[in-house]
Amino acid sequence: MRRGLLLLALLAGVGGSKLDNVARNNAFIGYTETKGKPCVVEDRDARCPRWASSDECARNPSFMMSTCAKSCGAPCEPEADDRLAKHANVGAVVFHTAQGDIRVRLREDLSPVVAGMFKAFASKPGASGSFYRSEAIPEPGAVDNFGGPGPPYALVQGRLDGNHRSDLPREGAPKVRRGHACLIGGGPDFFIAVGPHPEWGNGHTVWGEVDLHEMGAVDAITALDVKKETWGETHVTVLVHPLRFELSFEPPGWPGTLANLRGAGSAMLSDVDR
């Protein structure tokens, strides 16, 4: 029941408008090296240091260790880079926004039809769309009307311009984690998860994945101005000024894909060293 009501909320739409230029916030990402493999220890919310100093890491460990790993002193997570290596030789759809580029590596191994639709559209000249909903990570202990975490709901939601299929098949649907790009219903609306969503079970087709090192632009969107609305029985936050994006496709083996990921990691390592 809860999943169905949330899906109805996700399916509701908001029209696009001209984007505003808004300053980009820090992504609060730390980067270290362990045994020659990059690994990630990151905070996913600007309030993490304050929460940690108030002993939330001990009082609410499940939420805090997934949201505020850096502030809570969590160990490095090398599996993030293992995931990159496993799927490095795949194409990527790139969302070019005023907040930076969002590179979504296609998971055709999970969802070939849905990933293929995004690939085909991004390959067309002038492909574009809008992000219209922005949900930050909820406060510790926040519970919605359905008993789950939120609001807000830790996602950024968008829509492609033009006419697209709304009857795309249900394909690979693992539990949603941070960085997953997911289809909403039969499409063409979609969201990128800002945090993990085990409470949604296997409810959404995952068609792509943003590497954790490249989530800065997604996190920046959650810092833009929003207004509250109610979709059905769900309280949501939508962007005051929908954020326009242009799309491009990077084929497998594109020189910038892996290099950009490594470069981002090196830059973050330098920031930590300073």
C-alpha cells in the first residue's frame, strides 16, 4: 500500500520553466586510498557534522552510518570502486545542467529496454528535459504518513522533453541505493536517488547508475529553492524553478568516462590533504 501511494506521488508531474543560476554547494565528499584502491567515505548531508556532535551516530546508527559515514568515522568502502570496475566498459547518458554534469552509466545488464530508450533519446541532437522535483535527505527519525523515512524523500526527479513511451516494461529492480537512476512506473519520468531506499523494496526499474564520486551535481540540486506541494497523500518538495538539462551519449570506451571518474577522485583526495 505504501509503495503504491508513493508511486502515485512520483507519477505526478510539474511543468518546466526557465532555469535560474544558483550557486553550487559543496558535496561533502571525502576520498582516501587503501591498498591502491580508491574508496569513499562521504557525508550526504551538510548537517552531518552537527548531528554527529549531538551523538546521533550512537542514538540512530542505521540512518547515520548510511547518511553521515564521514562524520561518524565509518571505514572506507572499496566496493564503490569495484562497482565502477565491473561496469566501466558501458555507455553513459550525460545530463548537462547549470549545476554541473551528471553522468549516468547505463545498466543494460539489468534493464536493456529502458536503458536503450534513454540511450536512443540522448543520442539525438537537441535532446533535453527538466528536473522538477528535489527532495533532500530527511532528518534523523523523520517518519511519513506511511511509516517510512521522510519527508523529504532523498531523490531528484525529472522528465524528458517530447513524446515518449509510458508503457516501458518492468526490468531489473534491485533495492534502490544512492546513485541509482530509476524509472517511475512505465516512464518516461525518472529519478536519481540521493540516499538509499530499502523501504521501497524492488519497486523501481534501475536503468543507470551515477558513481559516488560524481554525485556532486545531484547533491547540488537538492540545495536549490523548493516549495512544498501535496501529491495525493504525499508531501513533496518541487523546485521553484525547474532545472533544464541537455543530454548527450558517451559510447563505451569514451576517453572521458573513466578518466573523469579518476580525475574527480584525485581532486577530492587533494582537497582532503589540504
